[in-house]
Amino acid sequence: MGRGRQKAKATKQARDMKYFSPATDYTALQRELTGPGERASKRSADPMEPVEPDYSDYADKYADVADDDEGDGGSRRTG
């Protein structure tokens, strides 16, 4: 006979968990997501947009290599 009482208690606990809505501290959440030393205002408008790395240092170094590859006349076979 103890099973009915157990099931009622489990049902009550499940219902309490389902409808429980704690007060959310959004400022603490924002601090946690932005990380230490960062401010949310410094971030871009779209946080999912990847940041393009700066390749300007490599542009001069490999500029002549890129020009040589383009003028090979199609000698490369693809298969």
C-alpha cells in the first residue's frame, strides 16, 4: 500500500520542478558570459559573427608566392 503514497509524492515533486521559476539575475548572467575584464558594450552587435584575423603581416611576405601559383599555365592535373 505504500506505493500510492510514494507515487503521489513523486508526482508532486515533478510538478513542483516543472512549474518552478526562480528569480533570474540577468546582470550576473551577463557578467558570467562576458568573462573577466570584458564589457558587453565592447562586443560586436552579433556575438555569433566570427572575428576576422589580421593577415596584413603575411600579405607582403607571401605576395610573390601567390603570384607565381596563378601563372602556372594549368600544368597541375586533377583527377
